[in-house]
Amino acid sequence: MASSITETADWWDHLQRLQGASDLSGLADRHGGRILLVLSETYAQAMHRELAALATGGYDSVLIGGARDIAGITRIPANSGLRRALGGTLTSLNTRTAAAWLEHCTPGSLFTFAAMDRWNAWVERTAAPESYTRTPMTDEEVIAFIREKCATLQPAPSRTRLLRMLRADNKACEQKRFADLYIRTMECR
């Protein structure tokens, strides 16, 4: 697994050299010079060289999510303030943002300033930043919570349900950290 932006970019470049791989410009060429990309920050960083090449090619391109604005590509950043309106978790926000973007575009207007204006007006009306005042927990406290709930609830709750229960108790633990602690706790049983 790549541990730096440079290693991740090298990994992506290696994948692109595989037989039959297409770069973004080639994909845009095959689709009338238009391309819609939905990328996490990590993938956008890995693909930055390709995104930069796409940006200079004069294509109609929209990037949902991504890492940063790139001149020549219309970027719709994932906005955590839209999470409540779009539903789901922050992890899948880029995908749900793309679906909402498509809903706000009329056929043929995907790459127009009018579409961007409609989108920005909707975001302004809809976005509601979420703030939580949950109490952070140590690893030991999270592990104790997992053990206690698994011992008292039948059937044993899933990892997702446990995290929801923890957060409903107004306690804080980041999703990946909770998953790692859950796995470690369950292996020790």
C-alpha cells in the first residue's frame, strides 16, 4: 500500500501503463470531449498528473469531490454540510453528491455555467453544517464499550450498530479507529 502522495501517484501511473488502460483524456475523447469524474481526495491526488493533462486538453469536465480546484476542470467539492440532505455517511458523500448534481442538471446542461449556478443556489439553500459535542474516548474506553455491549446484547451487535450506539451515547470515535479497535477486541475473545 502506498504511504505517500508520490507513491500513490506512481501506483496510479503503473496501473495506467497496463495493457488496455485508458487515460482520462482518452476516455473524454471517446465520449465527445465530456467526462464526469467522482473521486475521493486520495484518488484525486494519485491521479493529479492525469487530471492536469485533462485540464489542459479543452475538455468539458466535471470533478465531483477531488482534492483541490484545477484550472480547466469544473470542480464540485463534497460538502459535509449536505450530508443530512443527501443522507448516508461522509465516506460515500462524493457518490451522493454526484447523484444530486445529475438531478440538478437538465439533459445537455451537465457542463454549463447554468448548471453550476443552479447547483450553487441549491447548496446555499440546503447546506447545514453539522456539529457534534461528543466526548472523545481513549482506546481503552472504546474497547471496554465494545466488550460490555457484546457481552450483554444478544445477538451480538454488528460493528456498525455498536458505533451508532456509541455515538448515540454522545461519545466520539472516528469510524476507522473504531473498526480497528473492534477487530482487535474481537480477535482477543
